[in-house]
Amino acid sequence: MSQHKYWLAALSIAIVVLHQPQVPAQTKATKSPLKMVADVPMPGAAVRFDYQSLDTESGRLYIAHMNADQVVVFDTATRKVVANLDGFTRVHGVLAAPEMNRVFASVTGEHKVAAVDAKTLQTVAKVGPINYPDGIAFAPDQKRVFVSDEHGNTDAVIDAQNNSLLTKINLGGGAGNTVYDPTSGRILVAVHEKNDLAVIDPVKLEITARYPLPGLKEPHGISLDVANRLAFVAGAGNHTLAVVDLTTMKTLDTYPVGEDPDVLAFDPVLKLLYVSAESGDVWIYRETGKHLLAVGNFVMPHAHTVCVDPKTQLVYFPLENVKGHPLLRIMAPVAAAE
């Protein structure tokens, strides 16, 4: 049996639910789905973190330390902080674009998006104005950055080659997360008040279709299983997760998650979906075909942002305040940690 198949088999046994009894009884067991690997102290004040982005080529994890106005650069191989970058007021979104040797960060306090040289870690430009820049996606063929303007009801588009603001695409509602689908070559945006997914053509810079998300209220976080053509969308308004078939754009099913779900992360190897929430609830689902099976859930204060490394299966949770200090908690599926 391969190592990945072993992990999947072991995870089938190590299913647990620690609270919220609406999860079916057959998902209950005696082990936690995740095991602690390390707690790494983070620089800066014990204040809120936000999005993360992992560059799998360099092994660097970029973390938005939102209320510290900093971007933390973390080496996942050595488990050390490489740099702590200042000058990112109220930073929300962060995205590595190794195709351009760039890291983009939403400097929300300045209503701009910063472009950072990934080698020198110097800010080369700040582009705006954007009312409330949040989540970020990158279309590599067009070399364009798409930015969720959460309060401006638009998706802002930046030309990454000359660092200019091209346009703002009206969404008709607040922008949740914005992601790039490499198979279709399209941008997907969760739109709060519309309760739908807007599809943007990155060449024409226009919305080409909208798809309702029945059962969701205020869709926000998005993650994709590109290979299996699924989108996972979390409703911040009713703590519900939807699975959308990217071929038909139909919602297949909905599932419970923590209150006010924020960031999602999908492991394409183990087929595990991590859904973190403002309430500190972390829900873990395993993909089975076109549906999900609850692996478990647990509470970890301030765990509203999550990232998973598809090479190592390690899961990263920046926690703003543990005994008065910020830290990066590294965990792994139980079988992977043993």
C-alpha cells in the first residue's frame, strides 16, 4: 500500500467529532483527525492574522499579519521566519505568483495592493485606489491580478506587468473570495448579497455567467479541487458549506461548518478539505466522489485562517494570541504524523 493510500485508510478509522451533534453518528470515533507537529513563535504583536499563500516551489509561506501591518515570510522546510515585512497597513489578502517572481498583498488600510519582489522582498509598487481590497487571484496567462473589493462591490483588476489598475468589474454585491480556475481559465468570485458565484473572463474583463448557490447565505470563502472539478464555497451568513460541480455549475449538496466560516484549504493528495471559521471551529471533510464525508471538527481559538501544503500534507494555522504571543501552529492528519 502506498503512503498516501495508507493515510487515507487510516483516516477512515480516525474519524472524530468533538461537538455539534448534527454530524451523522457514523462519523464519530476516538481519535482527533489532526495531531500537533510544532508551534513556531511568530514576530509582531498578538493580533489578528488573515490570509496565507504557500509558494510550493520555494517552500515559502506568506502570512498576512493583519493588525500588525506586516507580512510574515516563513520557510516551511526549516520552520523559521525568513523575514517580517513592514508597511502593509491592515493587510488582508496575500498571494504568491512565482510565475512572475511576485507576491501580492492587499494593503487595505491604504486602499491599495502591493507588489513585492519575491527574491529581494522589496515592495516594487502599490496599486489603487481600491475601496477594501481583500482576497486575491492571479491569472497567469494574462498576468492580471484580480482583487475582491469586499465593500466596493467590485472585483478590481491589476495589470501585473506594469502595476496599473485596469478596471473594476461591478459584482452587484460584496465580494467574497476570488480564485482562479486553471482548467477553465476563468476567475470565480463569491458574491455576498447575490448568493451566487460570478464567473469572470480574464481577457474580456467581464462577467460571463452567474450561478446561484442555494442553501448559502453570504458566500465568502472558496477552495477548488481542480482535478475533480469541484468548488467548495462557505456561507458566512449561515455557517454552511456548498459543493459545486464546476462542469455543470450546479450545487450538489450542503454541509455544516463553524460559525462565520472564513478561509478554506484543500489537500489534493489526501482529498481533505479544511474549513476554518471566525468562531475558532475547524471542520475537516474528506472528498468521496462528488460529495463529502465529515472527518471531524474541533475548536481552536482564533483559527479562522488555514493553509495546507500539498507536498507534505502539513496544515498551518496562524494563531493571534496563545499565552500572550502569536504563533504558527503546524498540524498533520493523524496517520501522516505517526
